[in-house]
Amino acid sequence: DMVREILKKGYRGTKKTIYDKDPKRLVERLIKLIKKEVIMANIPNRAPRIIIF
């Protein structure tokens, strides 16, 4: 996939990038990642940096 290749070459990496062809599953995975980010940051109302495709 072209998007993955571009992100691999970037300096931020692909650790927090979500890929899925199924929109429902994509949203579920996004919500799960956001919850994890907020808990890990321990900062209320923090806007996590997540790339969605």
C-alpha cells in the first residue's frame, strides 16, 4: 500500500496509524486506541495524535 510506504519513510513511524477497509472496524479500533492514549497520558481531554486511513 502506498500510504504505508510513505509513512515508513517518515520520521514519526507507523505505530499509531490505523488501517482497515471495514469502516465499522476502523472506528472500533480508533476508539480503542484513543482510550488507551488518554489513559497512558493521564491527562483529561488530551487530543491524541492518530492518523486514520
